[in-house]
Amino acid sequence: MDKTQNNRAWFLVLPVLVLVAFSAVIPLMTVVNYAFNDTFGQNQFFWNGLGWFEDMLQSERMHGAFGRQVLFSAIILAIEVPLGIYIALNMPKSGFWSSFCLVLMALPLLIPFNVVGTIWQIFGRVDIGLLGHSLAALGIDYNYTNDPLDAWLTIIAMDVWHWTSLVALLCYAGLQSIPQAYYQAARIDQASRWSIFRYIELPKMAGVLLIAVLLRFMDSFMIYTEPFVLTGGGPGNSTTFLSIDLVKMAVGQFDLGPAAAFSLMYFLVILLVSWVFYTVMTTLDKQEGK
Amino acid sequence: MARITLSNLAHSYVPQPKSEADYALKQMDHVWDDGGAYALLGASGCGKTTLLNIISGLVHPSQGRVLFGDADVTHAPTAARNIAQVFQFPVVYDTMTVRENLAFPLRNRGMDPAYIAARVSQIAAMIGMEATLDRKARGLTADAKQKISLGRGMVRQDVNAILFDEPLTVIDPHMKWELRTQLKLLHREFGHTMIYVTHDQTEALTFADKVVVLHEGRVVQMGTPQYLFDTPEHTFVGYFIGSPGMNLLDADIQGTVAQTAAGPVPLGAAYAPPQGRTQIGIRPEYVTMSASEGLPARVLRIEDVGRHRIIRADVAGTHISVIVPEGQPVGAQLTHVRFDPAHINVYANDWRVKGTR
Ligand SMILES: Nc1ncnc2c1ncn2[C@@H]1O[C@H](COP(=O)(O)OP(=O)(O)OP(=O)(O)O)[C@@H](O)[C@H]1O
Ligand SMILES: [Mg+2]
């Protein structure tokens, strides 16, 4: 076939470019504008260079929020990924119970974020919440509004409850794609349960697992609504994660410059970490293929 | 190593089988001798894989028992049976190297690493894959995968039996011959019980001491290749073994004579009048063309297959094959076919009827 080169075809891309510009690039540019300028209102801007960035990089407050954010993401990944795999491995493979489990697992994923926050906010209350009240009745001193540790545990429990299903469902899909013949061969070769997992199931799940880890990382690193509804960042600043702090700074204190500078860095961190994840996992995959 | 006994065995993939047709394997009683080399032959879908899977424990029979030696293993899991099986569709662990693939069954049994290394290189030499030992199994060609799969089946020396399910289908003819020789050697050296499924009768006849023919879920005959060739117990065996297969002619059996549509045929023995549909069977090797003796025949065509020629002839509407040995002339004056009475078998409803001499 002869392909004719017609550069006017580029015009066909134009609508998409315009759309993306309006939905992403132009709003982002206002953030960039705020990040490099200072203003006293009335749309008057003064060039501030990297000032806000330097301020933010040295800010104790931001270091704290960043540390909490990293810790939170690390904890929930460390819980949700193994737990999700474990659940997927133990789910029924076919029949009524398999469909039943799938529906049950999908339920938490369908609940809006602020509702999840509210559910747990009430669930954990010592006076009327099932969880809080039961714990209190057992003589455990639990109060997520006063105790930072309790607040953390509640937020982690909430996130695990909300999102482990996603990891489990993705892994389940990966597991279902393994032909029965592999399990038969493993039985003939007298492979242990662990070997079957390590050499058959894990390699076949690796692709979806990569996606699951990426999604959970990005989502947890940007988490806002649920902890905001549940604890509002407290007690003190103990559950103030990056996005909560950012909103406090931008909307609460109207420090738009620092907030803009920070959100740009925030964005770059997420991009960077995701890219690193992706490259590492895919090169690992390629090495395996050699 | 063990004798394998199938007692009263039957299997159906349907949970509540209603009729005989629901059974993939019909009821059978068979003993596979310790150290025997068996070839399992049969048409597609006749239950060969099912039978192997039952022996290895991948499938649990709906009825009957499986014994290894004197031990009842009907409910024993596959791992406890210590059996090797090479699958019809090769399975390789694609994240492992070829070496790890071959070592996998030994590692799982916790063998000594030095022994594993030695054994793996032996097997690699047998399947001709020494050069690729350190490659990942992913991305290898289909025949390399089949060889790895075969190698994994042979690597353990202490197994009770080795089951091969059409292990050489995609391997090129020269390598096939080589591997078959290796299997023979392995058998001679260790004396494992081996069951070898194949569609290819030359493969079966060169490999096996005994041939087992499976037809529609039933073992129709088990015996030495020569015995199966001379006295097929079932018309399917006659048709399936030998090239071309046995000729069958509808006939009325009257004592020592079979009345066919084309005329009478003398038999080598006397038969009581059998029940049902009766046929006589004669191998093309024992049919000769003649000018006047036997049944009138019309030659349809002559095929030259190298060592001999095959004549296809029409005898009163039935097609008959005749093998003409090398050097024997074929001419237009040959208008009759003669059957050697000593090699005629009589069948009633497809099963052989014994005659009295
Ligand atoms: N898992 C299964 N579920 C239901 N029916 C099955 C299953 N496996 C095999 N069968 C049926 O049982 C019969 C015997 O199948 P089997 O695979 O044992 O045949 P085979 O002799 O190995 O055939 P081939 O030469 O094609 O490999 C077939 O009719 C097949 O459709
Ligand atoms: Mg088969």
C-alpha cells in the first residue's frame, strides 16, 4: 500500500489538543503562575523566582506532612498488597460462591469517598459507633479524636477496608488466566504450595500486580476526602497528609504562592515515583524474559 | 516402581451419568506389569488422556480402584503417588531457566544439589539442550518446550511409573527417532513402568513391549504388537493397526465356509453360527491376486509405496486392499482375490469369534 503524506491531517488532532489545554494545561499554568510570583491581590504579580520553592523545601510543616504521607502510603501498600493477594488466592474459582464473593468485594469500591469517611467516622465513635462502643465495652481505651495512634489505626483500617478489594480483584483476574495445565504439572512435579505461588501464580500475576501497586500508591499518596471527613487532619496535625495540608494552606490561609509551589513539587514527586515503579517493574519483567 | 492395577474402574465427566455414553472410560479391569513398556493407541477422544490422568491422580475416577503394587492409591493425591507425566500440550515454567525447569521435580523432593546438577546435565544431554540450559524457558520454540517437558518427566529416577501423553508431536523426525531411542535406553536402564500414548503406530510398535488399544472408552485389546497384528480381538484393532488396516467383508458363517456377496470363502476353522452382524477380517498382507481362484474383483487403482504396492480392489461393492510384495508382477489377467484361510478372523458385532479346528 502506498501511504500519502498529508500534513493537513495534523488538524484532526487539534480538537483534542484544545480540550486538553482547557482541561489541564491552562489551569495548571495558573498554578505555575502563582508558584513563581507573589501577589497582594488586585491581579498584581511580582516575580519571586524560586523563592516559594525554597521556602517550602525548608518548611518544617511540609517536612512533617511529607513524612506522614510517605509513612501512610508505605503502611497501606504493605498491608493491602499481600492481603489482596492472599484473598485472591483463597477465593472460590467458579460457581455461585465465586460470583457472590466478587460482588461482595466490589461493594466497598462503589461507595463515594466522603461517604466512606462518614461511615468510619460514625463507626469509630465511642458514644454511638459500633466499633468505638464495642472497643470501649471491652475496656480498651480507644478514641480516634484524641489519640494520634488511634486516629492512624482508624484511617489505615478504613483504607484497607475501602481498597483491598481492588488489589484482590485485579489479582483474581490474573489468577483466573492461568491454565489448569500448570497446576497439574506442578502436582506431578510435587511442588509445594509455596513453589506453586512463587513460580506459577506470582509470575502470572506480576502484570496486574504492577497496576494494582501503582494505582494504590498514587491514590494513597493523594488521599484527601476520607481522612478529612474522618479526623480533619487531627488530633493536632497527626493525620494531616500532604493534600490536607495543601488545602489548609491554600484555602484556609490563602497562602497561594507557597501552596502552588508545593503542589507542583507534589505533582512531580508522584510522577517521579510512578515512573520509577513502572521502569523498575518492567525491566525486571524483561530480565525474566531473557 | 510398581505394578499398576485398575480394578472395576470407570470414569464419567458428567456428575450423574445416566447411560453408558456418558462415560469417558467404560468399566475396565487391567493390570499393567511392573517394568512394562506399554503403548496406548486409540483415536482422538477415546479417553487416553483421561486414563493417564486417573493413573497419575489428576482425575479421580467415578468408580473403581487404582492400585500401585498392593497399595490402594485411589484417593491418594498426585504428589503421594510419585509418578511422572509428560503432558500432551507441553508445560514449561516460563520464568525459570531450562536448567531450573529440569531441576524442579528434584528440588521439590529435596535432593542433594550435587546429585541434581549431575542428573540435570545427563538429561540435558539426552534431550540435546546442553547449550541452552541457562536460557529462560519463555520464548523458546515449541519443540524446545516439548523437549523440556519430556526432560522433566524423565529426570526423577525413583518414580513408580512414567506416563507419556503424545510427547513428541512437534519434534522433527530425526530428533524424534533419537529421543525414542533414548526413552528405550532409559527404560532398559531403570525398568520404570512406562505408558506411552501415541497416534503413530510405528512409534508405538518400536517403543512398546505391549500395545493397548483403546476404543470409545474401552480397552479393546492388550498384547504384543505381533499378537495384535495377527489376531485383532475387535474390528477397530484390525483397522487401526497395520497399514493399510484389515479388510472386512460382511459374510454369513456356515461352519467352515463364509458366504459373502461375491461367493464362498473357505475358513481355517469351524464356527458355530455367530449372533448379530458377522464379518470376516483378513489383512492385506494375506490377500493375493490370482487369475481364477477366489472372489472376483475389479482393480480400482494401484499405489506404489516403495517397498511394495497396494492394490485397491472392489469385491461385490466392498473395497479390499491387497499388498503385493516387491518383484511380483501385476497384470490385467488378475481378476480374483484369494484369502489365506489360516489368517481369516471371524467377527460378530465387531468382536472376534473363536473357531474350532
Ligand atoms: N475435563 C473434561 N471435562 C469434560 N469432558 C472431558 C474432559 N476431558 C475430556 N473430556 C471428554 O472425555 C473424552 C475423552 O477425552 P480424552 O482427553 O481422554 O481423549 P484422548 O484420547 O486423550 O484424545 P486426544 O487424542 O484428542 O488427546 C472426550 O470425549 C472428551 O470430550
Ligand atoms: Mg489426549
